[in-house]
Amino acid sequence: MKIVAISDTHGFHERLTSNANFPNNLPYGDLLIHAGDFSSTGKKGEVEDFAEWLQMVAPNYTHGVVFIAGNHDRSFDPKFNYDDETRKTKPTWVVDILSNIQSSGNIHYLENSSINVGGINIWGSPITPWFYGDRWAFNKHRGEDIKAVWDTIPTDTDIIVTHGPVAYKLDFTVYDKQYVGCEDLRKAVNFIKPKLHISGHIHEGYDVDYDEHTNYVNASICTLNYEPTNKPWEIELWDGEVLIK
């Protein structure tokens, strides 16, 4: 299976398909995975535009598209919307968009959930460690709060897709000069030993890494300065082997 991995397009997704000579033109494959932050702040127009783009590119992939949200995709996080004074829920328009694009059967949104695609078990989550969490979506405090999410990852998962990286893999920030990935996610990945972990979030972490069991991909298309110039990663999976270019 050939997987094309992208993340952190921040509204620039059309740049990947509008010019065949553009350095980061989106290649064809068997599956497209987007690891979140497809918008700037999750406004309705941004989400509608992204949904239309997904429907346009999905036919280019044998198994379609799998995507998650990120901390910028605020409208997907129920904490920013109320249907009454007490109950938080996704806005109706978000639910309708998801229902519409998923009805085709070749676009799949994951939110702390799994799907089997072409015999490969994929689990995805938008959750990231707390970082101005009242401003951004899907933040959980480090420790037991966020660990409770990672504890739900099935042990037979082949590919884990999270918006944020694990600790010490593609998570070093230039300004703070710190490794800001999630330690509890690192422990979960080390326990489950998936073939592949795909993330984004830390734009300057764009790269690949690996350990004895898992290949790590930070697929941020936008650079630290929010310029959409990083190339999509092309990942080949066959007989348990992984090739990334």
C-alpha cells in the first residue's frame, strides 16, 4: 500500500493540487492521510472548502482519505459550541459536513477511533498536550487526563495518527528549544509498536525518524512561518516493511 501523508495545511490545501510543477504537488497513492490542522481557526467557510477539496482528491486514492482534526480546527471541538446552556456539542453544520463527505464511503474522519483500510488498522486522534487549551481545540492536560485517551488505542493498531508527536520524536521547538511531544503517547506507541506513527503540529519538526519497531513521520506541510512548502511524504507498506520518501 502506498500512503501519502500530509498535515498542517492550514487552509493551503489547494496549493497541493493547483499546480503540477509546484514543489509539494500531491502525489497519487492508495490512501491519503491528513493529520489535522486543515484550517486556520475552523471557521465554517474554511471547513466547507476543505471538505470540497477532500471530495475532489479522494478518487485519486484506491482506499480514499483518512483525516483527523487538530488544535486549530476549533469548530470540531464541542467545547466551543453549546446547543443549550449546559451541553457542549459539535455544531450542526459540522455534523452535516462530516455526514455528507463520509456518505461516499471513501472519506473517513477519526476522533479517538479506528478504521480498517485495506487490511490495515488505523487509529486517529486530534488530542494534543495542553497548550493555551482555552484558546485551542482538543487539548488535554498531561498525565492521567491525556493518558486516558491513549489507553483506548487498540493493541492491534498498525498505524497511529495523532495531531501531536510523541516526546523526543520530531517535536523540538525552535523558539523554546524544548521537546514538547507527549510522553504518555510515547509510552503507548512503545507498548503497541505500530508500524507507523503519523503526526504534525510542530511545523519545524517536519521530518522522519524511527526506532526498533516504529517509523515516525511529521507531515506538516506548513513551515514554522506558515509557508506551505514542505512536500507530502510517500510511504510504502509491504510485508511489514516501511519505505518513506
